[in-house]
Amino acid sequence: MKLGFIGGGNMASAIIGGVIKEGIVKPEDIIVSDIRDQVSSRFGVRYTDDNKRAAKESEILFLSVKPQIYPSVIAEIRDEPLDDRLIITIAPGKTLAWLKEQFGRELHIIRTMPNTPAMVGEGMTAVCPNSLVTEEELKKAEQLIGSFGRMEIVPEHLMNAVTSVSGSSPAYVFMMIEAMADAAVADGMPRKQAYTFAAQAVMGSAKMVLETGKHPGELKDMVCSPAGTTIEAVRVLEKSGFRSAIIEAMKACTEVSSKM
């Protein structure tokens, strides 16, 4: 399996790191095209500044540049022999119909929306293949994506919602961890220790949701003793519009994604 990446930033690095760590692809079978070399010394992969070369020398091509760069990148490579390639995109807002229009024909394309926890092997990726993608190609994509986290196939009309609930949401979680740590620091805890306590609480809570199968509300109730400390904290969060703030932020994120 020969992989090509156009764009060598954080998300490309997360994918490359995962597939190499799991032994799915050898470093020498990966080529990365970017305006500067960010990956060859780190992973032992091949580097080029020629997007066409990356397209030619890969069986599976990841378009891992920012959404605003997609039109110029596609214009550069669309005349290359891509009909027997599998193309995997990771840009929010770039629909399968838009991609078909940009390439000028329908190719084997899987639209995905990963997130940055892929950098530590705990990513969540939504996958949406077009009608040309074969079962074999989908299995290869699942193997690659599974090397850096979880994945689920979703219908395309949910991809904007995926952006807000998964793609962008690490930022909200980081803000919450930072705020939790700030409060602990205000109560006298050293900052480094405060980040550890806050981050581990978030990670453990998320694991409980995934592994117990219990509703988040039920898990919350398990922590809230009558007249206790936790229910008082929950009361203040509800009074301050905690849930509503998250919902409104995500709705705004979804709206922006739909217009990209």
C-alpha cells in the first residue's frame, strides 16, 4: 500500500504516525508533499514539494491541506491519472458533489472528518464514501483510520454536525480543562498538578460513557449526592447556562461548516 499526502501538517502527521506505529505501511512507501518538510526526519518518509508527484506515486492519496487550499490543489492535480486512486479528504464543508465538480469527473473519494486527538491515537473520524468506492477500498481506509482512533460511517448530510461534535470539539474540551485547572489553582493547587487532575477527570469520564453504555445523565446522577458538593456545582453550571452555551457554540460551528 503506497500512501501520498498533500499537506504535511498536524493531521497528516497524526495519520502517518498511526499507520507506521501499527505497521500498516512502511515509511518508505509514504510520500508527503508540502511547501516545507515537516515530516521526513520525524517519520522517515519521502518528501517532495511537487503535488503532482505525490499524486502519481500513491495508491491512496490524502488531501490534508486547509479547506481554502483545496481549489488550488485540486486544480493542480486533476489532470493526473487519478481514476484508479482512492482519494481521502479531511476538509470540513467540501462535499462529495463539490469535489466531483472540482475534479471534473467522479473519482473514488472518501470524505472524512477526523479530529486532533488522532495525534495521540484517540481520534474520532467520520467517514462518508461516494458511490464508486469499493468494499476493498473502504476496508483499506478503515484499517488506516483505525490506526489512530475510532471511526464510524455517517451519511453525508450529518458531516457538518460531525464537525461541531467531533472535529472542532477538542477546542471546547481544552477550554473546559483550562478553566477547571484555573479554579484549582485559585484554590491553591500547583498549575501542573491542576492540569493533570482536570485532564484525567475528563478522560476518565469520557471512557465511562464509551465503556459502560450508560446515559451521561445517569452517570452524572451517580456523582451527585443529595445536598452534596457536586449537585451544588451542577446547580451553578445550570444557572450560568452551561448546556445552552455548548449547544449554541456547536450550532454556530455547524452553520459555518455548512457555508465553507
